[in-house]
Amino acid sequence: MELKEKAADFTLKGINKDGDEFEFTLSNYAGKPVVLFFYPGDFGSKCTLEAQDFSDHFANLSDVVEVAGISMDDLDSHREFIKKYDLKIPLISDPDAFAVKSYGICEATDLEHKEFIRSTFLIDKEGKIAAMWKDVNVNGHAEDVLMELKGCE
């Protein structure tokens, strides 16, 4: 994916903050910015920090922006992860790496072991890539995305 390019649409299953399963289709959020953060897996120390930071920074902004974490973990793992850390954002399951491949973050990685490049995409109201971060350093990352979002409104 490149800046200003139309974001790849997808439909995948996810778990919301209440632990309920739902279907996430990116194009359903047209007219609203979307932040997609791709992380390697539930319960890893960096992944936990990243998910908690996104939850803390964006939980009260659901009327302004949709935020979702995406990994290749299954729905049960996501449900446990949300519950254990009281996350306020949904997590999407991408077991076949469809979104991971569509967003071009699987080069030089090992998908068999669920490894890919930790990345975040800010998608504008028109469904185009407004900003992207690849090979993310999780410390302060959610705040950086929030600042970019404010400049994009």
C-alpha cells in the first residue's frame, strides 16, 4: 500500500471490547477515519503495550475514528487478550494473512510462524491511506498516530 492509494477492503471476524464476535468490513466505515494496527500476536510484551496504548488513547474517540488491532491469532485468543488487559478496542483475526498480504507487510517474514512487519495504517474518510508506519517502535506510537489523526481531520 502507498500513501493516497485506496485502502484494500477486507471482511474478517473480530472480537469487540465486550468479548462478542462480529464481522469487520473496512468499507463499512467509509466517511470515518480508520486506524488499523497490525501486530504479531496476543500476549507478547510489545504487542500488549501497543494494544494497551491504542486502547488508552482511542477508547473515548469511537465516534470520531474506528481503531482495530489485527493479528493472525484466533478469536479465542483475542477474547482472552481483551479480557485480561481490559482493552476497549476490537481485535480482528486474520488467520490466513489476507489483510497482512493485502497491506504489503509480509515481505521478508515467516507467515507460517505468524511473523510479519508490525505496521499501522491511518485510512482517511474517503478510504485512502493517509499515513502509514512500518516496523513500528511501540513506545509512544499510539500517541504519534493520534497526532497524525488530528492533522488529518
